[in-house]
Amino acid sequence: MITLNINGRDVQVDADPSTPILWTLRDNLDMTGTKFGCGAALCGACTVHLDGQAIRSCVTPISAAVGHKVTTIEAMETDKVGKAVQDAWVRHDVPQCGYCQSGQVMSATALLRVNKKPTDTDIDNAMSGNICRCGTYQRIRAAIKDAAKTLA
């Protein structure tokens, strides 16, 4: 058994230490908000936070999370910055298909934690690892700027 801190609570999982965080969340803990996209850390759909940093959970083994805090999209509603991002997402009607959006929200939240007034370049750099097949990038940028204003 491995103990992980997921969204502020310790959970026990019976999994191989090399199992990616993504599959532990989805298969062992029934937390399906984090999505599988590419499996190679290229698309960002699987983004979660590890001690506040955006990481790709499809390639990060659970052994790397032991003793650290993993935060998923399921916890964003109760997080001040995450909630501001989610509310801005709704105001700007960001999602189309919605598949990539949990990863997008997680990356945007990580950005706004360290940069309260991001420029377009800051946003583009922070979000560059998140692919949206529907092409909602302009709405994503507008929502991030809106969330930043809300948090100011």
C-alpha cells in the first residue's frame, strides 16, 4: 500500500510505485476529472498539481508523489484561484468539447498562483503544453486575464 495526499487528504492505494498518477487517480480512486490524452506528456489533458506545480500525470509515477501534495481538478471548486479560473471559464464560454479543459484549468491556476498579472506572452508560455483541438485559445487567454482581474 502506498499513501498519497490527494486534494488535502491521505489515501491508501494498492498499486505498483511506477504506476502513473493519472491511472491511480482514474482507476484506483475513481477520480475521472483528470483526462488521458496522449500518454506522452505532450497534450496537457492530464495536468494536475504536485505541491502547486503543474505536472503531467500520465508520465509521473506515484512514487514521485509520496510525501507531496497532489491536487486535481476536483479540488479547484474549493480553491480561491481555481474557482476564479473556473468562473472565468464559464463567463468566457471557453469549452467546446471540454475534453482538455481540466488540464487547461489546472495549468491556468498554477500560472495565476505565481503571476498575478500575466501578459499574453506569459499566458502563452504557461499554456503552451496544453493542446485544445477545438482551438479555444483566444477564449482561454481572455478567461485567464479575467480571472487575474477578479483575484486582484
